[in-house]
Amino acid sequence: MSPPPKDKDDEGHDVEQNSTNCEVWRIIGIFKDEDGNEHLKIVKNEVLKNADFPATYTVSGTEYKIRTTISGDYAYWNYPTDSNYKNDWATAGFQYWLNSEHDDTTNQGYLSKINATAKSMIEDKTKYYLGTVTYDSTYYIKDTANEAYKYERATDCADGKGPSANSSSSAVTGNSNCLVWANNSATWEGSVALLYPSDYGYSADSKYWNKILGNNSFNGTPSGTSWLQTEANHGSYEWLLAPSSDYSYGVAGWHAMGDLTYGSVFHIFGVRPSLNLKSQAIIFDGEGTSDQPYKLKIGN
């Protein structure tokens, strides 16, 4: 399995999205979209704070819990109050909050917290892949970075969804290249999402790209070579984008010890948004360090 189609590993260089928003993000890499355009993919340097979230967020009449009352900077991946839990990012409550200005009421979405200059740099039609990484009882997440990259992209889902023959509570079987939960979307198009499991795996030394990312395998020496791990600023767990193959409301997560695990969508993990910048975004200043991060703008 070949590594992801990015021009270089930017090893977590700091990038200041804009001086007004006062946020530092870290560079994941430069990726090409399906039309061959290059985009800088970045992730927020710190987890979002509990105070950033509304208690609930209502979309099309459905109310979702977002903020936990437990002390700490944690959020729910998808906690509809009607208990219709799913690991489908396309319909997840936190996805709705990340990608909107406000809900059906007066609650502010994440995009309302980003100023117009920064917002103009975000690619709002990024295609995110929603394939499922593989669970087992020993490793929890048993894929390597190379395997996770393949499964996340669900390369053989011709109709864009998992086979309808499977019940919504059963994992997709019989097609190792279409690991998508039944009736979930294989892809989602939008502005802001989360890191893939493979993003974390590929942040380590390349000699560990065929090392299982899960429990008692990737923690220790392999994770110690990951710039994401060594520069981590997250709590005990952090949400990732990919569903887990264990059950229909399981999602992959990153443990502070350095291995990948999973949790139910109504559990609470830390969140760091990830996004692609428009292909016209360029670096015009800075050195990519914490003291002098790269600064970006649109155009020449």
C-alpha cells in the first residue's frame, strides 16, 4: 500500500491561519483533490475548550447534546436526544456544529467563531472519506497506517453507501474495500472535520507505517516518533473521524498514551478540528515555528 498522495510530510510546522483570529494550527501535509488541485491540510494546535460549545445544538428539529457537564475539555461526537445514535459523520451533531454559523435557535456554530479573513481561506467543498477502520478485542483498532488509509477511503463503494442488505446494526462484510456501515455515507463534503486515524499513523517515522495502531502496539517507541504525539495538547482521549467496525455507534479515538482506540459516539473525548485550505492559499511570512508560525493569505 502506497503512502497518501501528499507532496511532503510537513512534520507539524506551525501555521497562523490569520493574525486576527489569534489561532495556531499545525500542518498535516499537502494533499491533492480529485481534480489535481493541491490543498494544505491543517489541524488546530489545541483541543477546543468546553466553554466553546453550546450545551445543545438543534438542526432540522433534532436536538443534539454537544457540551458535557463533566469537568474537562470534552464533547460528544453524536448525541441526539432522541437516542438515534449513529457513527455517520454526515449526520453527526458535532459535524453540524463545526460546519454552521448557528442552529435552529440562537446557538452559535463553530464557523461563527472564525473571522471572515480566515473563513475565506477554508475549502468548503473538501471530500472527506467515511470508511471504517477495523476493530478487534486485542488491539481495539487493529489497522496499520497503510491499512487505515485504504479502509478510510472505502475504495469499492460504487453507490456511495454501505450495502443496504446489511442491517444498521451490523458491520459491512464480504467486501474488504468497502468498509462502510450500512446506510452510512461513504463520503461527506464540507469544511471542517477531524483527523483520520491514518493522519496520526503517518505522522510517525515511516518504518512504523505497517505497525498496528492499536493497544500495546503503537504506544511507546512508535508513537514516540510521531510529531503529533510529541506535540500533543489533548486530554485522555481525542476523537478521530473514522467509525470503528465493532458496532454502529463506535468511532476511532486517539489515546494520550499514543495508541488508537474507540469509543461510543455518546462518550466524551477531546476535539481538534481539521480542515483543508483553498488551493489559492499561500504562505507569505514566518518560519513554521511556535514563535514565528507561517502566516497565510489568499493570492499572490
